[in-house]
Amino acid sequence: MKIIQIHNWGFNIPNQRPILISGPCSAENEEQVMQSCLGAAKQGATILRAGIWKPRTRPDSFEGVGDIGLPWIKTAGKLTKLPVTIEVANTKHVELALKSGIDILWIGARTSVNPFMVQEIAEALRGVDIPLLIKNPVNPDLELWIGAIERLYKAGINKIAAIHRGFSVYKPKPYRNLPMWEIPIELRRRIPDIEIICDPSHICGKRAFLQDISQKALDLEFDGLMIESHINPDQALSDSAQQLTPDDLGILLKNLIRRKPVGDNPNFLANIEALRLDIDNIDSEVLELIAKRMEVVHEIGKYKKENGVTILQMNRWTEIFDSRVMKTIEAGLSKEFAHAFIQCIHNESIRKQTELMSSELSVNKT
């Protein structure tokens, strides 16, 4: 999959990081769009955004001004000489956006989760040379995200970037959507050429967290940020708590620390290579120990099989889980890691013993 990088999309976008996409969550009226977008441009926005159609959870919520807002965002782009982007969720949106000369389209999280909708948009865009930003699906499903990218790519779109806006879970804390950084990192590993823009606004849901999440994204080598800005956030008709004024956007950007992806100091390079070698050796030892543990698990499984004993004894599993989690936490590791690590090892132990038990069933059937 050969994807064209953002600075080669044909706009005046410099090859520097971070790319900044900013503007109001929703276009509300012409003056609000102009002031918000011009303010974002003044603070260094690379691409201007505004929501024209808003996929809201409840039907009585503000669902956007519709296509009357398209000229507003286009005018803002002309005044600032910046490309503009809006969200499209169906073929009608695509048709109106293309007719209005919108520069970049984005597919939202509530659309990317549905392969039928993505395919319809892909067909509507077949043969059209326009860049696309594809947000992660609302649920944490990497294959759906990749599938949406592949559908657009197979329709002939190769100016593609991904937007990480977090994932919806029941009652997430403290954020509106959990970042689950491992998912966009795995996306980058699977599609190395794709650029990823982090959307701290939708991850955080609150202004107070925006700085930290934006910094984390840059530290993880994300290519840019999509941050919602509004001339008067407290009066915004949608997502008021997560939007910044243009001035506050400028403060956030000023406080970001831009770290280098690769060091060039000879001492740094020598020291980090030595430390990485230590990690490689330790990883090998850890994997060897886990393999030895699984050999013992296999022997236990054989005894259970010979004596007609079930795979899982809940009391023993509870004892193991509690004691190992406690030891992991005492070693200075997080509770979340402890739970995931112990559970993962236990799942593999269950799998191996289940495989052993199943082999007996296969023999009996024959």
C-alpha cells in the first residue's frame, strides 16, 4: 500500500511536525466560523476544520447547520490560504462537499465502524483525486480501521492519513474516549507509510487534559494534532467542554516539547545501543522462562487428563492471580499491567491444556 504523505497532497503544507488541524467542532454561523478559523490560522493551523453535519447520539441534539455551512468554511480557507476539511458520513455529503470544492474529507468514527457505509463512500469517490482522513472506529477494533483504509485505497484514493480519536468504552475515566495507544502504534507497524494525526479533543472531552494528551502523542511520534478551537467555547452548540479559544490553542502549542525521533550525539547512541542490548537479552531470558513454565503446564495437563480432572480449579486460579498481581505491583509495575500480564499467561496455559484434552476427544472419535 503506497500512501502519499500529507505534505505532498498538493497544498502548501510544510514537511514539519506537528501538522495542526484546527477549527470549531461545529459550524454554527458564518461569523463564528470566520473568527474561529482565522484565529486558529493565526496560531499556526495547517488545515482548517469545521463540522457541517454532526452525527449526534441523541436526536434532539444540534446536528449541524448542513450544507449552508459549506461556503463559510471555504471562505475561511480562501482568506487564510489554507486547505479545509469536513466530515462526510454518506454519499450525499460527499456529493455536496465535492461540489463546494472542499479540499480534504474525513470519515468519522461512527462511519468507519460500518463497512457498508465506508464502501458506499469509496464508490462515490472512485476516480476522484481528493485526500482523506480516516478516524478510528468508535470501538477498539484495529481490523475495522485497517479495513476502512483499504476500502478507500482500493477505490483509487492514495492520499490517506489516519486520525486517532480514542475508543468508546462504558464509563471511561478520566477521558471521554480511552486512548489505547497500542492500537494506533500497531496501525503504524502494519502500514508504515501512513501518517497518524491524534485528536486530543475527542480523547479528552475536557480542556484540562488536552496538553498532556497532545504531548503524549508527539512523544509517540504522531505526525500531527487535530484540536477543536472555537471563538467562544463555553457557548458552543456541541462539545463545548473540549474546545479551546484560539489564544489558548496558541498557549498549548507553545508549551509542547518537540523531541527528536533519533538522537545524533555519539555518546547517546552508544549508551542507548548498550541499553537496548540489555533489553534484548532480558527479553530472551523472560521468554525462555515462560516457555519452561508452559512445559510444566503441559505436564500438569497430562496429570489432569489421566485422572479425569477439570482444566480450571477456580480456587487455585484466584490464589495465583492475587499473589502474582501483588508481587508484580511490589516490583514497581502498574496494576493494569499486572492484571493483563497474569491473565495473558493464564489464557495461554488454559489453551495448552484445552488442546491436550481435545486430543483425547479426537482419538476417541476415530
